[in-house]
Amino acid sequence: MKWFGPVGWPLPMCEMDFRVGGAERALYRFKANTPFPGQTFTNEGVFLDIIAERRIVIGSAMAMGDNRFSASLVTIEFVPDGAGTKLTCTHHGSFFEGAD
């Protein structure tokens, strides 16, 4: 759950089924001292490709309340680099008109 948001943020739902076709879901609730107190924020995705130690691809969409405002395709690649690993993250995003 540490990966999904700031410490202390309400996170009523967080699920991950890490396999091709599996879902990733998180639901946040904005705190009282934010611009959107009480509003929900959701992220829902599906794992499209997983190759162990090489690549993860996930497609996802985000919404605030019932208003979907973006969709994305994220590719994370891992390449051996000496004693470590080089990680490349490519994020393609679409942001919908009127979503702000």
C-alpha cells in the first residue's frame, strides 16, 4: 500500500492481481484540508504484458468521482547494468477535455 499514495491518506480500496489480464485498482478519498474534501479518486488498470525480469505493461484510467479524466499506457523495462539494473519507464497519457 506504500506504493499507492502519501502516508496518512485514506485508501479505502487497494487491489493488485499481478498477472497478464489481472487488475490493479486503488480508490482514494481526499482529506478535509484539500481542494476536493471528501471527493473520491480512482485508478483502475489491467496488466497487458509481463515478462519476468524484462518488462511490465499496464493500461489504466483515472477518475475523480464519476468524471474520468485520463487514460494511460505505461511500459516499465528492466535491463541488466553491471551489478545493478537500468529501469526505463515510458508513460503515454491522454487527458480528456473538460476534465479539470
